[in-house]
Amino acid sequence: MAKILITGGSGLVGKAISELLLKQGHEPRWLGRESGSWHEIQKFKWDISKNYIDEKSFEGVESIVHLAGAGIIDKCWADSYKKEIIDSRVKSSQLLFETISKNNFKIKTLIGASAVGYYGSVQSEHSYEENDAPGKDFLAETCSAWEKSYSPFINSGIRTVVIRTGIALSEKGGAYAKMLPPFKIGLGAAIGNGKQYFPWIHIKDLAGIFIYGLLHPSLNGPYNASSSEPISNKEFSKQLAKSLKRPFFLPNIPEFALKLVLGERAMTVTTGLKISNKKIKKEGFVFEFDDLGKALEDLSN
């Protein structure tokens, strides 16, 4: 049994990882805004603004899963919130590393989150792999800064795996849960021109990849976490409607309307890339839900 410290554990991905670790007999513990417990999981407090971590959280821990960060589309992208998005990722990494170094905690592995937004918000037929250069928009800049914040861990000899996550599909939250209401009543529609790729991954596979990185010492560096099936937003929307046994007939939601509502954040849904997962597959990870039909069927049951 391993003790694994998870930052951002109360989020969608953190809970999925924690539940899977518990099933495998491990002991996840969370660093968050409050102490206490969640089911079988002990929670420890940290406060990035005050440079504070409850150091008891590190007792017996050799591995960390670092997920903490302000929500990308939770608020309007005012300059102040853009700064919060980046700082919540970079400064939390800095605080973790400083605490580990100061106390000489024997951390062997860091699994750090990133996102496929690293490659930029564009439309392209190129299949993006881990050695491709980062993009130049705000999401790419955020992911680049996020990944650079892991450099001190790497330089100190801690095995560091970076998971560039696709769009996690879960009935408990995230994009899928937000899309469900209109699709359930037969009013679902594609977004923008509908041709942009939708790099999805089932939440169970995403959690599985994080844990695979934890438990397999051969993994190092960045890995894309997205399904093998490149699919457009329009085709995804069609299959979602079909999985719910609902019609799909409405015209696409125009990009200008989304920009009126979301502002600059509209780029998160009007653009999308084709993402390669060959690297993680080559390491031996087997996807349980690599087919969209099977994934949507599981989510709708």
C-alpha cells in the first residue's frame, strides 16, 4: 500500500483518481483549502497565498499527484483572473517544491497535470504529439508555465510525469455534464463550424493514466491523455444525441453568439486539435473506453 498526496483532490479528476487508488488498496490523502476527511480520505490544509502547508500531509508519502489550479472557464478572462489561473498552478508547484526541499522529504515521483491546450487553440489536421512545440495563445501560455513549474522537481532528480489531459467525460461534472441538459430534451447542437476536433477521454481512462504514471517507473516526461479516435465536435454531438435516444436536427450554435456570452473563453469550445496518444500506448497503457460509442453508453447508464 502506497500513500499518495493529491493536490486538487476534491475536483472531478482528483476524486476519480482517489476512488481508483482506494479500490487498489492505496491511501490517497488530499491537500486542499480545509482539513478534515472525505469518505476514507484524510484532508490536510494548505494556503498558497500564505505560503502554508500542513507538513503532516507528507508523512510516509513518496508520490504526489499535482492537480491544483483555478478553473479555466469558471469566470470571465479578465486580466486579474488570467493571472489567478496561472499563479494557482505555478505558485502551488513552487510551494510544494520549497516544502519538500526545506524538510528533505523523500519524494520519488511527481505526476503533474497539464492539458492538450499546450498545443494551442487552432484548427489543424496535424496530429499533435508530445514533442510538438507549444502554441501561442493564453491556454498554451498557461500550460507552458504550468509545465515549467515542474522543472525544479525534474532537476532535483524526482521522476516527473506530466499528463496533458484532453476533455474528460464524466456524468459527475465537466463538459459532458454541462452538455447533457439540452441534449436530453432534444435541443443539442454542434458548436461553431462543428469541424474542430474534440479530444475527449473517459474519466476512468484519465484517472487510469495518472495512476499508471504513478506505478510504472519507466514513465517520464509529458504524455497526451486523449482517446485514439479523432472526432469532430459535430460528430461527437451526433453520437451524444444518439446515446440519449434524442434527435439531432438543430443548426450549429454560431461562434459569434458564443463570443457574446463567453468572450475570449469561447476559444475553448470553438477550436480543437487532433491529439496523438501513441506515446502512452507504447508504454503499455490500455484504454478501457477508446471508442466513443462505448464511452457514451457507459456514461448514459
